[in-house]
Amino acid sequence: MSRIKVCLAYSWALLAAPLVLVTFMGMGPLAAKLVAVTGLHVHPLYTGGEVARTIDRGTYRTLIHRPVFDGLVGPRKHGFVQIQWQPKDANLPELIEEQIDLNADHAGEFRIRLDTKTNTASVDASDRSVLSVGEVLTVGNARLARINLERR
């Protein structure tokens, strides 16, 4: 009887091995379909939020993301807006200085000055909700700056 159990166990393991391999090989498309069906997405805290506006500057593009105040339960008091500069060809200019209008009312909330050589930025705010520059990141040839905001 024990010999039959051992033979059945080995047979089951041999038959299950291809099933395990097929499951792991098909995991990528299966995961993508599962995410699409459930509507899951990465939190804007990590992605910077959706792109609200793209401005073509000739040699580069400025992408202004939506302000992010999203919290676990409700909106937070402090948030940020992510500004992204993407070169069209090779590199960004050494110095970028732009007036940023977050709510499209034609009155800029702040002026940002980005030094792409040292990856430093400074903000001159004309709106009380703009606090400071959070961080400047390099992603390939592009630069990202997160500007800290206060919800009013």
C-alpha cells in the first residue's frame, strides 16, 4: 500500500510540473488583465499624478501634472505638483526658467528656475499655497521637480 502511495505522489508531481511552468510563464499577461478588470492603479504619490498640461518649448516639453493632495481616506492639507521637463532630442538647456500656471487662469502661481547641470531648483512664489521645492530627480535625460503645496 505504501508503495502505491509513493508512486501516486511521484506521478502527481510529474503531472503538476508543466502546470506550474505554464502558470509562471503566463503570469505577466494574467496580472495585466487582472489589474485592468479591477481598476487598480499606482497611487499619485508615486507617479506624480496625471499630466494636466503639456507645453511645447521647442527643444523640450514641459509637463505639468495635476496637484496631488490625495490621502488614504481623504485629501491631505499638504501636497505637491510635479513638473517634468523632457528633451526632444539630446539634452535639456543648462538653465530653464519658467512661469508655471497650475489652474490655467493666466496668472502664474510661481516661477521656477532649474539648473540641469547641478540638478537644483528654486521657486519664486506669487501664491501663498506654494511652499518650496521638494526634490529634483533625473530620469534619463528628463528632469522632475516636485513643488510642495498647501491646500487652501
